[in-house]
Amino acid sequence: MDAEKNLQKMGVKKGSQVADLGCGAVGYFTFPASRIVGDDGLVYAVDIRKMVLEGIRNRARIDGISNIKTVWSNLEIPKATGILDNSLDVAMLITVLFQGEKRKEMLAEAIRMIKPGGNLGIIDWKKEKTPIGPPLERRVEVDEVVSYCREQGLTLEEEFEAGKYHFGLLFKK
């Protein structure tokens, strides 16, 4: 996946307040987002694994990056992130939904944090057989995600190819 291209598609820009929800060990989207938002922006790197967040903090410190804030949280628990309601320009769930047992709760938590007019970017594994990726039964149905987000008042702005094996969805609150 091309992180920068997908971040631009999701509306990440200079000065944005962004959350990478389930940022993962290497911060594949976190660090490019921090470059895009610049000194006037902020990127929350959220994960349930403390070691992941320690790695993100260490890399940010070594690279002299000060606009990344790590947050230890379980996205399936409402308000556990501590990120304020209606405070984000962009919330991102990138290859995270397939891992969760409570997907609607994860989506609700992301939606809660997005300010009116803000974006929710979702990238996950296509529900088709691929040479890499999780088992098919763990992958999410695009239609289910779209349906739930619409029920929560979001508008589907675009469905896009996020990578060879990944779908992308862009919603506006």
C-alpha cells in the first residue's frame, strides 16, 4: 500500500488532527501522517499493545518528531482512548476491523472522535482469496461497514482501491 497516497485520499493535510487507530508496530501510516500534518498538526498513534507504542515513541524521539502522541487503548471500549468527542479531522482504521470481535464498537469509537465535516478512512483486507492476509472468515464485508456507518449518520464519499489486496472507504461526518 502507498501510505502517502491513501492518507491524501483520506483528507490528511497540513495542520490536521488525526488518529491512527490501531497504528501497528512500524507506524506505517503514523509517520507519513506526521510529516503531512506538520508542526501545527497532531497524530494520535493508538494501539492496544504497549510494546508497539513504546517502539513508536522511541522512533519519534530518535527522528526528532514531536507531533505524534501515543495512546494505549482498546478501541472496543467506548471513550477508552481519552481523545475528545468531535476533535479529529481524520480518524483512520487501517487493517484493524478484521482483528476485532466488536467491530461496531470500534467504528462507533472512531466516529465519536471525528468533528462534524471530518473524515473516517477505513482500509481493510478484501474479502477474497489472496496469497497473503488473514483467513477469509476474519475479513470484513464492505457492505456491512457502509451500512453501519450510514446508520450512524456518515456519508460514503468514496470507495477506492487502497492496495492490491485492500479496499478503501472514505466517509464524511
